[in-house]
Amino acid sequence: RMEKFLGEVLAPGDFEGRKRLRADQQNTSELSPYIRFGELSARTVYWAAKQRKERTDQKLFEDPIYPGHGRANATFLRRFVWRDLAYWFLLEFPTLPCRSMRIQYESEVWVGTRQQLRRWQRGDTGFPLVDAAMRQLWAVGWMPNYMRHIVAQTLIEYLDITWKEGFKWFDWTLVDADVAINSFLWQNGGHSGPDQWEFVLHPVHAAKSCDPEGTYVRRWVPEVAGLPTEYLHRPWEAPLRLRSLPSLREYPARLIADLDAARRNHASRVIDVRRKHPEMVARTGHEWLKLPGRPGLLAKLVTRDEFRAETKDFIFQQTPGKVGGSLAGRRCQVGGAFSPMPRSGDACADALADAEKLHLEASGPGF
């Protein structure tokens, strides 16, 4: 499997670009279960990938500042190093699986219900893309990384259910479950970790990147398989003659009718936490972290732009569009240009550069 990934996905550059987001294709390594149980060592994978010399012009986002070809193994190696970062955080913060690192978020009010949680777990949310991923998880104990982000943010940002419930479900169902990586990423998604996610993946619009033709959803959610692709990811908008199909009548109604209102309500509760704990908010709007075993010492953590601005409106957003008959979208930013760091090709150096960039952003003017 490792050699197939390196030769057929990494070498042509598919992991550097948008193809790695596709849930209907094998464009990720799928090596995590083998690494988790020691059948394949992390060092073996790292050095095998590092020895690849191919270059590619594929990129996740267009970058006018650094155009041209880059190393085809750069993103994979950089992300592989992040794995050890999660272990370090668990060592320093042993309560990572059960307690918010940003301790003020322990007071956050979550309004999602146990029934909503159960429907999310069972893959019965009424959002086909989310349900496909959750059903795949239950059937095989695995789902692609991009889908993990989508289902996590559906739970947190839209259903308004604590990240702790998502962590527990993943810990029980994932065949590659790793307590350090699992808790580290769920905390980041739940706003209480060291690096808040600067994006919100929409449970419908995200299909433009990961399942544009509906192949993935049709495999795991047969109730909607008979719908045209145009309505596959939003069956509630299908004409009445299509909604009357016998299989579709068995599919549950969506848990949330107004997704934007649900997200905004959740954002307001995050902002409430910040306002109730001003001592944990720096002048720049980033947030402080109390360091365990180091009384009086604080670290400044990167905080999502919307929360720093105390606004419920998106600064980065994912929107629907039409390209070739399938869903498409755009990445928007207000208040500055998107400028990624230049890459050296050395995964460790690039990981340190990422950390340095985040530190500079979090401790700039107004420190």
C-alpha cells in the first residue's frame, strides 16, 4: 500500500493539489491503521516519502507569490511531522482528551441535543455527505481526512455539540484511533486547542471539493442514489416528483433547516466565552494559554479571525457555485492577502517555519 501511494499518488503530485480532498478516489495514503498498530513504522514511511524527488505544479490554492513547481512530497512530509507535535502536546497536557486546553472554554454553553448526537453517530443527519462519511466510519472504521473535518465541523459548528462527544465517538470507532492525534485535532476543531481552525466546512457546499459527481454519497447512502447529481447533496430541494421516490421517503429529514443561523448562533456562544474571560484575551485578539507546571507563564495562541473581530460573519467562507454542472466555490478573505510561507523541501524546517509564522502573527503589533 505504501509503494502504491508513493508511486501513484505522491509522485504525480496529487497529494499537493485538490485531488487529495476527493472522497471518491484513493488519493490519501490510507496507511494510518498500519502505523497505528506498528505494522509499518513511522520512520519507514517518512524516509520512503522523503527520498522521492518528483516535482509538481499542483497546489491546493493558487499562489501568485510563489508560482511554479514544488516538491511533490512537501505537504505529506510536513503533515507527517505534525503527528509528533500531537504527542508532545499530550505529554505536556495529559488532560488533552477530556479538558479544554484553553481552560476558559470549559464554560462554553452547548445547545445540541442527545438525539442530534445519536443521529450524527448513526449517519442519519439528513445531509448526505455527512451521512456517507459516518456510515463509512461505522462500516469499516475509517474515513478520509477531509471527511473527518467535515463531520467534525458539522457536529461542532452547526449542531453545537461539544468536541468531547466527537472525540469519544472517533476513539471508539476509528481503527486508526490515536488518543494524541484524535484529541489534538478535536480540540483544534472545538476552538479550545492550540490552533483554532481558520475555516468552516459546509456540510453541503464541501461536496464541490470531495464528491462533485456524487459517487461517494451514492455508495454509502443508497436512499438518495437515484437522485440526479444536481440534487444529490441537497435532496430537500429536489422536485416533488423525485422526493416521492420510495427510497428517498426512507431517508431522514435534515436536522437543521437554516445552517447559517445555526453557525452564527454557535459563534455567538464562542464570543460570549471570550467576553466573560477578558483576562485570557490579548490585545491583538489572540488568546492566552496557561502553561502547566509553570505558574504565571502564558503562551499566546493563534485565534480564528472571526473570533478576534468578535463577529459572527465569515472572513473566510465556502460558497456554492456551478462549474461544469457540479458544485464549486471560492475562498474569500477580508482584511489582508493570503501569503503562504515559502517551502524549503525539508519537512522539519517547514514545520518550524509554520510554527514561527504562527508565533509572529500571534505576537505582532499590540503585544
